[in-house]
Amino acid sequence: MKDMFTNISWGNFITVVVLVSAGWYIFVGLRYYLSEFKFFISHKGRLNSRTLDNDGYIGQVDSPVSENKEYTTPAGSFEEMGNDLFDQIEEVIKRVKETVASASKINLVRQELLDYLSLILQEYPSLKSSDFRPSLNELIVHECQKIEQVNLTQEEADLLWS
């Protein structure tokens, strides 16, 4: 037993400990931080355009954003919003476009088209109170402009939600 401790030098011991530790940290890094590592590698050239501002935060060089304005997304941050909301928005957009396209093919009366659009919008009550409602109203107005006999205003599009 005593020979085992005398046959291993401190240099060999430290080398093995360093290699095992490095292997462990590489394993943990790849296991839990692989996506961040890939992002860093793929955006390596773009990181050079960033600098530290006076407060120590990373910012773009010659940023047009003034210091006294606060910019936020309509509902806070995108992480706070679920993918479910965006899926619903995409589904509403798709259904509105399909409805207007089919209405133009069969020459649907204006009021019938508005009734169909209203039924579609009522199926998504979470979008009724979302900050994306004005944008969806603009989409509805724009799509309805493709049909000559249907001239829809923003106010009329907003009334379709009720």
C-alpha cells in the first residue's frame, strides 16, 4: 500500500486532476450551454460591432436610440408571451386571408363577409384584449380593400371584435 503512494509523483497527480477537471467542465459546458456556445460561434463576426457604453452595458456603436426613451414590446418582453399567442395570431391572419379570398371568388355580400370575419375573431377572445388587436384590424382593412365592394374602416374593423 505504501508503494502506491510513493510511485505517483505530485506532477502526475496534478496532471490527472487538471485533465479530469477540464473534462468535467467541458462535459457540463456542452451539456447545459451548447446553444449559447453555438450562438457565440455563429455570431463571432458580429460581436465586434458592440462596445461598452458609459454605464458598462453592451450597446451598438452609433446607436440612434436616445437615452431618455424607453422601448418595450407591446406586452412587456417576448419571453413573457407564450408561443400560444403567436400561434393564435398566425392562425387568425391565415383564416382572415382565406375568408377574404374566398369571399372575393364567390362575390359575397359585404355584410356576410363582415359576419364571417366577426365569427372568426370571436373564436380568439385572448386576442381581443391583446396589444396586437390594432395590427390585426389593419390587416383586416387591408385584406378587405382587395374586394371592390367592401370598403372597411379601422373603426368598423374594431367593431368586428364585439
